[in-house]
Amino acid sequence: MAVKAEKAAKAAEPETAPVAEKVPVKKEARKKASFFVYLGPSIQGVIQTASIFTGTIEEVLKQLADQVEKYPRIKALLISDENIAEDRINVTKPGTRLYAEYHRLVNELKK
């Protein structure tokens, strides 16, 4: 019984650990990122979903110059390492910019 009472008392105590504040990631984080992930639809012979590219955004865009020229929305769907967790969800969440970009690219591919 004493063990249950101790657990209940600990559960009722407020947490003393500091809560991390959510800091918005700025465009500068995209410039400093060490890798990028493509979260758009796979385009046969061009790019696959979840492709990983290392380097700065300039280096990645240089590497993907031909693909981005043909499908400019690829650039909007390259996600930096700082944003990957949140943006992976936003691609599937209606009303977000990434969701809109993803579906615009899908519609372009259908034409």
C-alpha cells in the first residue's frame, strides 16, 4: 500500500524539469542545414520520395538543377534536417503550404 501511495504522491507533484520552448525555425536554419530530404511524390526517372541530399541548399539545388528546372515544385518539397519531423506531418495535413505544394506537383504530373 505504501508503494502505491508514494507513486500517487509523485504523480501529483508538478514536474520540476524545465519545459523546452518551441523556437520557430527560420530560413537561416535552411541555409545552415547539413542535409535535406525530398518529401514530394516519386517521379519516375527524376526523384524518389524520401531521397536524402547532403550539403547546403545551394549545393543540393545545383545537384538537382535539371530536375528543378523541369519540376520547380521540387525545391519547395526539399526539407532541411531542422524541420523534418514537423514537415513530414505537414505534407499530409490539409491547409499547410507543404500539403498544397505536394498536391500541385501531383496534379502537374497527371497532365
